[in-house]
Amino acid sequence: MSIQIKNKKFQELISKYRYLREYVERFVSTGYSVPAFYEKLEDSLKFVKKPNVLYPISEQVFIHVYAMQESADGYTIYGVIEPPEPHPLLMQAINKIFAIHAGSISPPNEYQEKFLILDEFLANTCVKVNGSVDYSKAMLKNNKVLVNAEEFEYLKYHFIRRRIGLSLLEPFLTDPYLEDITIMGNGNVYVVHKLFGPLKSSVWLSNDDVEELMINMAEQVGKTISHARPVVDATLPEGSRINIVFGKDISRRGTNATVRRFASVPLSITQIVASNTLDAREAAYLWMMINEGMSIFICGETASGKTTTLMASCAFINPTWKVVSIEDTPEITLPHANWTSEVTRDTGNPQSSVTMFDLLKAALRQRPNYILVGEIRGAEGNIAFQAMQTGHPVISTFHAATVASLIQRLTNEPINVPKTHIDNLNIALFQSAVQGKQGKLVRRVLSINEIIGYNPATDSIMFIPVFNWDPGEDIALYRGKGSSALFATKLLVRRGLSKKDESLLYDELEMRASIIKHWISNKIFNYHDVYNNIVKVKEMGLQAYMERMGVKYEIVK
């Protein structure tokens, strides 16, 4: 079948990889048009209602996202195109030889070492030929195997993927555009795409496939999963977070797992502002508050982007401060030289396990300038407030949708913070995934609130919403000069300023917002580039930095 392809790079790949050409030909023969090929996906694609897009995620693996002509469940398809499985007799012969060979190898620690060992093993074991090979007679003397040259590439891909990769999940974990991967027992794998939203993959797994895959994955990350210990939380080698629930006795559809993807380089504050999650003035406000050591809770529901906002905002922490982060599974990444990352340990034995509570107590003895907590959900919350009381500011994520629900959770079991102590928390930021104007889910900061204190007359917590999101206009509304109690009660005192100097703080807010807009207009988006510029602002001072960089000072009343 002849197909018309205009994109030159796509033509080259179709010619190079027979399995890709055959896939596209089969797809077109069912009545679809040729997929649009992108070497790198564009943000504008998130507004396409019926995509038909193909893109590479590695040299040999491609992803095809397309809307079906008729769909019973309404899902758009996430198709994985990878080299076909090598002949089973060939794989059997290679595995047999490798089992003998592996006994003489010292176990390597690094992924690259493992890859080189397997690559060298295949190169030394396989004798490539151009013609067809009868794999029932392919075994040669001296543990050599005849392999068709084209099939050698398929063999190499699958052999290495099974030995040091994550088997069937490898393509999903290679795709930089995926946020979540869900395996729900017997059935298709589902994903959440950064541009196309929820998708159903073409990969179908049986319960046996899932159980074998989960046991292997748990072993790779040094965890044991069984019917005795059926729930595992872990971090995969490439940084993703995985939660596994094992066995049909507690999961009716069988073993299931959810993988939360995290970029190796965190999103920067400029990327978040550019995506309209929050605006430049809100980011500038966080910059000022974090510079002064305010305690902040970033609140919202699951997958609202809390951890992303936390990491982006933490670039504002003074570069010379000591920072301690405490997490169940390591997600937080900071550029600070004096940063200590601590992770809980669950051994199943209370004597040897280390909890968030334990680590927070230990952190108070380390004299940190800032304590970051991946998520507060239990008794460790009480210790976090004790840390705030003793002058150790805390930034954490928290599951709550409103200030009222935040207070309810903090003041009740298991956290039990007295209402009179709530004002040790300075700021509560609320974030959510909402439906945008184009019908796609987008993340927005709904409000940034300053916690004022406890009012005994009404038995309530007083707070000021300095910023609110307007869903109709999709903009952040700012209450204007004089709206921040923290400027008046905290920042003026810390800087040794009088009440008449309060307007200078609001001018500074606008100056910092102008700097952030300048970075965005100059496409300074890389996390480390943004951090380096934040450090320059600290070293040079606002005025000198703005003059040096030609930043236009905009005051918005």
C-alpha cells in the first residue's frame, strides 16, 4: 500500500523502520488519514478535539494519539509503536547463553554499566546475517547465535528492556508528556497526557502480567510486595512515584498500580506563570514572603499540581540558607547547595521504621532555615506547627479545598493543632485542576490567603484572601495596596521599617512582578536558569538588577 507522507523526517523513519511503516499502512487502510508527525509536540495541540498525532519518544519507539471514529467509552487512544517481539526460539537461546555468562560478571550498580554489559554481550554472542534464519538451528559453537540483521535490533531492544528496564511499562516511562499511568488489573493501561488529557492505551495486560510486572518493579526499587504486605509506595529509578496494591483479596479487579511522573528538571516559576496557573504578581508575592521565611501550606486535591508549585516556589528560598526536606517518597528537587533530603523508611517493624514524625523531630535539631514537608497528613502536622513556633518556617503541601476545611483538618485528629496556634501558619495557597475555556483541564491557583489569627468571640480563624481567581475571565484578582496584613505586621518589622514605609513593599511587589515578566518575555524558563537569576537579584539588589537587565518597571494599581 502506498501512503503519501510530506514530512521529510517522517519519510526517513518510515523507510528505516519497517514495523512503523506497516503500522501506518494498517491504520490508513481502516479509513483514517495519515497521522500528523511531530518531532516535538506543540502546546497548541492541547486544543485539538480529535487528534491524530504521532511522535517519537526514543530512537525506536513512537506514540500515536488518535480519536477513534466510533468510541464506546469516549476515550482517545494512546498507541505504543515499538519494535516487534523477536522470535521466541531466538530469545530462548539468548537467555540460555546469558544465564551461563552472568555467573562470571560482577553485578554493576549504575544503569549505564548494566546497559554496556548487555550491549557487549549481545555484540559478542550474535552473528548477524542479512538473510532469513531458522532459529531452531541458529545455535553455533562457542555459544554464538545466528541472527537476522534487522531482527537483531528488535532483540536488543526487548532483551535490554526486560533485563534492566521496566518491561511493558518502559515506553510509558520514557514518554516525557505523560503525567500519570494507571494499571487497573485485567485490562488496558490508562494514562494522563500533558496535552491530550486522559487516554486509553493500546497496551492490554492480564492479571498474571500485572502481578509479575509489579513484583519485578518492587524488587528493582528494593521493596518486597506480597499478600502479607500488599501496599507499596516507592520511587522508580527515573524518579517517578509508584503506588502498588497487590492481590485480588483487597483489589477486586486484581493488582493495580498508579505511577505519578515527575520531570528530572522541575518546572520553573516562569513556566507556571506562562501557563497561567498563577500570575506574575502572585509569584512575586510568594518570592517576597519566602525571602522573609514565611510558613506556607500549598493546598488542593490530588493531581492539582501542589508539589510542582512547591518546587517552583522554593527556588525563591535564600541561596545560602540551610534547607531540610522530609518526604514519604522523594519528589522534591532543590538547587540549593545546603539542602538535606530525608525520606521515611517503612520496614513493617516499629523499631526500625522511620516516620515523618521522627524526621520532623530530628530536623528541629539540625537548625534549618526552612523545613519542606512533601505532604502533611498525620501527627507530624503538630510537630510542623511546633517548628513554626520555634522559628523554623515550614512549606508543605496539604489536602484541603478551602480555608475552612484546612482548619478543620488541622484542629482535629490526628493533627490536633490548637486553634490559638493556627496563626503560626502565615499563608494558605489553594490550587485546583479546573476545566478551561477550551474544555481541557488546567491548573489554577484559586486563592492566596493570609492567616490572621483566632477570634475567640466567634470561635473562628480570621484570614485575608489577598488574591482570588476569577473563573469567568481566567485571571487572578488582586485586592491592591493595603490588602496584606503580613506586609504590615511581619515584613515591616523584619526590615526595620515604619508604617509610613509600607508603600515601599507594594512597590517592591510590582518590581519583582516586572522581573518575572521580563524573564518570561526573554524565554528564561529552565529551572536552573531561573534560580541563577533569582540569586543574581539577591546579590545585586532589585534596582541594580533591573537597570543591568533593562527591566521595565510596571506599576499596576
